[in-house]
Amino acid sequence: MRISVVLPAKNEAEGLARTLPGLREVLPSAEIIVVDDGSNDTTADVARHHGARVAASPYSMGNGAAIKRGARLASGDVIVFMDADGQHNPADIPILLERIEAGYDMVVGARDGSGQANVHRGLANRFYNTLASWMTGHRILDLTSGFRAVRADRFREFLHLLPNGFSYPTTSTMAFFRSAYPVAYVPVSVARRVGTNSHIRPLRDGIRFLLIIFKIATLYSPLKLFLPTAGVFMLMGLGWYAWTLVTEARFTNMSALLLSASVIVFLIGLISEQITSLTYVRDRD
């Protein structure tokens, strides 16, 4: 297999100086692509010094945008995505590639609790893993890990679905499961990031993580979100009707509103399910 390694990087000169030598040692013949996402430090210079191919953006477009640019440029049969901040150990890449050779289309490096940025993010990720496992019917150990190996042709099928922001791991994982492409998880160790240039903001990312929850549902099976919601409205409507029937012997506008909302939410879920199915239709000529 021809291997390409894509590292999205924004002001990660220090991290690249530590990551690239180890990466070249593990994969001496691999194509290494560093996507410089509008850095204002020496990220591009460090990458070139270590023999990496640099794709530079004139301004920051986001982590997902860097991933898409790198995937388009990669010439390998398999693409390995990893962070440029020194957290991911290049020595773990052969483990991912072994599972690719065993027949998997995506292999994800699953972090343990020590690999989470903080307690709150660890709890949030655990919740996302549980939700995604329920949605897909498969055990998902790390939904948001950016350390993964994928078959390039499979991954490029879903480039149009990937956001320009930080949730590309979630989107790609759910897309692979939805399309019945086998996904595997292998445990990996994660070091603390190099430097202090963290791009995490509590309020902004709290909202972003909430949106990820809805994205998980809408990407995989919208009815699993809309059907329980419709059921709640239905039970509330019937419960309110039973109460008013016993106490006032009448059918109220509130009961009608709740029952109507139940039907509307259910129908929207059906339409969303059809749209989602069309999203994954492939040309098999």
C-alpha cells in the first residue's frame, strides 16, 4: 500500500519539530503532507525542513477544511490523519495499518481517559460515544479522535459532507457506518500537546458539541431522534387530554396542539430519513 500522512497545522512549528522526525523514522517512504492553516509562525518552514510537502492557506479555514485539502492532495491508497501538536505517537501508525490490511476501511486510534484535554471534555466525549453507539448499533470507543487511517477512495466519497470546523472525525465516522464500511478501533496512548496554543473555547465549543449531537442523529438515522421526540409530544397530548377529560369533560386546544406537534415532528423525521438516504447514494457505474 502507498501511504500518505496528512497533518493539519495552525501555528504548530514546535509540535511538528517533534512529530515529523519520528514520523519519517516509522514511515520512511510515506508521503507526508502538512496543511498549513493560515499559520503566522514558522510552521511551513519547519515542515519543509523535515521533507514534508506543504499546502499553505492564505488564511485560517478550519481543521476540517485542512483535512479536505490534504485528502485531495494525497496520492496514497491509505491516508493517515494525525494532529501536528505532538499528541499522537507515530509509532502507533503500523497498528492502524495492520487493521486496514485486515480488511477495515477506517481504523481509529481510541484515546483513554488520560488523553482527554480535561475532565469536562472527557465526560462530553463519553456521552458522544454512548449516543453514537446507540445510533449505529456498534460500539464506538472514541468518536472525536483525529488519529485515524482510512482507505483514500472511501474517504473521498464523503468530502462534501465534512464541515470546515472541528467535527470532521464525527462526520466521517458516522458516514462510514451509514454506508456499511467496516470501522475498527485500536487503543493508543496520547501525550500532552506541545505549546499552549489551544483552540478550545468553553462556550463556543459547548455549543459546537451540542450541534455534534444533532449532527450524529441527522447523519445516521434522523428517525432515531425524531421518533422519540414525536412520542414525547404524543404522550403529553394524550396525558393532557385525559386530565382535562376527567376534570373538565372537554378536549382542549393544548391537547390538539401537542398531538398535532407529534404528527408534524414524525412526518419531518420521515422526510429527513429519505433525504439522509439520498445523501449516501453512490454512482456505481
